[in-house]
Amino acid sequence: MTGTDEVEAAATATDEALYVLTAALLTPAQFPSVLGDDYPEACAALGLGPYAQGYGLVLGQDGAGARWTVVVDDVSLVAVAIASWDCGMEYDLSPDDRTVVAALPGWPLELVVAAPNVPAPHDPEPHPDGPRTLTPPDTSEWGPAQRRLGADAVALQWTMWREQLDPDTFGPPAAGAARDESGAASEHAEPHEVTVAPSKSSGAGSGDMPEATGHDAEEPGAEKGEETGESGESGSSAGGAASPDRHDAVESDAALEHGVPDADDAEHERQHPNAPGEKTGVQRALAELRGYLDSAPPLGRVRSAFAPGGARTLRADGPGWSVVARTDDVAFVLLDECPGDVHPVARDEELPALLRSLEAMAVRPS
């Protein structure tokens, strides 16, 4: 948690009305993956300690339009608000002052909404003795943040990605997936090329955005001519990128534009001169993932979420790589060294046991 001085400063900062735009969970099992590979790293991005019970993040603007992130320890309250907004229901998220841990200037995530009838979103004036101003991670170029956003998008669009795999190589989806008869380590097919671009959160849930005073938050229009995010759309995004469906109310996700791998091997070799290195990168990621079974990784490195048919969706991250898998199916690997590529991993004789063991150690939403 934080010290007494920080709590008192937070209470003072929240004396003014805060127009709530959205909220997020910051817990070992659910945190905005754009902030880090694991829960402690995500907490450190906000200058917080890895409190075991987690936090709720409330993002909004004060009466002057300044961006603020209020951190509370009432995780259940924030979870209920997010669930309500996801269902298109109104919910007045007004945390009790006693639950406030800190009031941090700025936003750790990009938003495209703004409170009505107040100046455009901007960072508050820095205080010499106050916490640093939060800014979203840079997702303008491929790197760890983009890689994790891409993995989240694959998890959300699992069916679309799975249907693109050759059934002769990877077996049919889920039940009855074919095994690698050679018994060798998992092999990956030619990577699917994607363009991953950050999408700015439009607020909690799929319905109208509630806020503290009962007014709907509004997206800045042409009449204001102001941006509400910290950075623009990625220059790497080709036209027509499709945004993934949202499972979490505010977690920053990614927009993917799928490209079919080249049929001509020579052309693919020209576009991917480091293809052998890509295979090495996937093998390294899988080896480090297996290493988690022998030496426990930081909390939140391996997370488990709901999947249809009694299976679970696994999300795992490590230095330079992210993995998405279904416990009854295949896996996908994304690498820092391979911008925009999603590498499928066949369900051979070793993968099912690895996924079962990872599921047993993974953290789950409570």
C-alpha cells in the first residue's frame, strides 16, 4: 500500500468533483497488460506496491479538465461497476474516501472520451513533492506493449485465428486435435502476418459511459478539435483494421488486420529473412515457459480465464514474448523480435501436459 502522507494527499485531491470516465482492475489475475508482463511490473508503472488483494483504478477529470487516476482498495466496487457498464447498465461509481489509496495525476491508459462541459483533457500542473504524472505506454511502434496488446487481441478473437490454421498440421479445433506423430518438440508453421495498432479505450463497457455527476461522458468532437489520448493512431496500421471484441471494460486492447501468409516460399523468404531466428525465438519462449514450472515467475505472469467447453484460456508473458493458449487446443506465440507476427504452435505430445501444468499454477479472477 502507500504511506499516510500519500493517502492524505489523495483525499485532498479528490475533494473536488471527479467526472468518472472509466475504470479498470489492477489485480494479479486482471490488469491492463499494456502496463507490464506481470502484476508487480504493472503496479510499478503506477508507482504502487504489489498489494496482494489488488486495486481498482478510476480514471476521470476534475472540474478544470485535468486527468486524474484515483486508486482505491475496494476492488469489488470497481468490479461491479465494470460489469454493470459492460451490460449497458448505469452505475454511479463513487468510491468512499476511506478506500482511496492515491490520487495520481494523468492516465496510465489511452482514452478517447472526455467529460462534458469541462475543458479538454490535459495533465494537471506538476507538484514538486507530488507523484509523477502518468502517461500511457508508447505503442506507436512494435515492442513489449504492442506485443502484449496483440496477444490480448488473439485471445479475444481466438476462433478467427484458430480457423486459419491448416487442420492437416494442427488438427481440428479443440477436441480431437491431431498430435505430432514424430514426438518432437512443438513446431510452428509459417507465421501469420498482422498489423497491430493500439486502439484507444472508449470507456467502460459497451453502453453509454456513466460518470460521477450523472452526465454522459462525450467523445470530443470536431468543435473542440482536441485529442484526449496521449498519442495518435499507430502509423503502421493499414486501412480497415478490425477492433477485437472487448471482454474487459477498459483494458487497452489491439486492433488487428489479418494478412494471409505468402504461398510462395521465395517471396516469404524475401519478406522474412530471419525466419530461422523466428523459429528459434518460439522455441526459446516455450523453453522459458516450461521453466516457470520449476521456478515460479512473478505473480501474474501466467493468467487463466474462461473459455468455452470447459477449457481455459491461458495468457503468459516473459522477456520478449507472449503466449496465448487454450488448454484443449493449440498455442500462439508473439515475439518482440518479429513485429506483427503470430506464430501458431502445434498440439504435439508435450503441449497438453505443459498447458495443464500452467493452468494449475495460473492465477484466476476471483
